[in-house]
Amino acid sequence: MGKELFIQHSHESSIRSIGLKNSDYNSIDIGINLNDFKFLSLFLNKLSKYPYLFAIDSSLIIEAFKSNLKKNNINYREANNRNNWIIINVFSYEQLRVVVEYTIQSVNLGSNTFIFIGENFGESTLIPITHLFKPTEFTNIDYSNVNSIIDVSEVGISIHTKDTSINSPMKIRNYIPDGYTIDSSNSDFN
């Protein structure tokens, strides 16, 4: 028996937490304790929606991570505004493993990470504005170019998507990596 997870429609609070107002998106949560990078790496690789654009809260970014990005030829851009973020382009599974390993360390320390899937949007539009008691805001995004936003936290991921291949718990389960068990009694499969 593998590590257990559940797949459910997102609670309204999850949708509101990123200020998503576009009703074209379906929102699904995968509940799993993300204490290693394997699940997220394998899940994203199985989705095969490259390139992925990661927006990682850079308040905990260390120079060793940036050095590792350079060593692995992973393009990134730092945003130095009142909310510090790093935007990382991921084009392969090898790059994905490097970025996800740091992502998991970062979210387990309380930082935010968002993964974007889509086309023709500038990196600077992906920089969110975060508030302590208000939803995260993506003020410059043209949502018509964003197919999916994945919000990564220490207790799993929330997928907000227009992509019909992953827009329900039933469809998402086809992308769960081998070695993970779905708790059907706590999942939304009806």
C-alpha cells in the first residue's frame, strides 16, 4: 500500500484564497502531506504540460538554490518589489526535480508557491501580491492565457483549471503516480 491521498472538489475558501474570480475554472484539491518531492515531481511529469512556470516566494531563497538553478541551466527571474518572488521556467523532468525539491522545502516552511500552465504570458504578470488576511492577487494576469494555476501547500495542491483533461477529481486520478493510494471514501468520485 502506497502513501495515501484524497481528491476532492475545492472548498470555496481555497478558490477565494487566490482571488480567482473567473468562473471558467474548475478547482480540485489533492490532499497529501508533501514531505518529499517525489509526488509533485511525478504528478507534474505525468500531466506533461511543459513548460511550467513556478512563482516561488523568495523570502526563503538561499544562494545555494540559485546556484543550483544556474548549474542545471534553469532560467529564472527575480522580482524585487514589496513582495519578493522568483519566477522559474521548467522545460524538462530533470529541471522539474530540482525546482520541486526546493518548492517542497519552501512550502513546508510556510512559503507560497504557484505553478502556472498556459501560453503567451509574460513572467512579470505572474508575480502575485500577497496580504496577510486577504486573498493573493494576480493583478496583471490575462486569464485567457492561463490554462491552470496550481497552488502548492504543505498539505497538498489545489488545481484551478480550464483544461478539460484534468477538470474533475475523476479525471485527475488518472495522473496520480504509481505507488500512491487514493482514499476513495474521502474523495469526490460520484
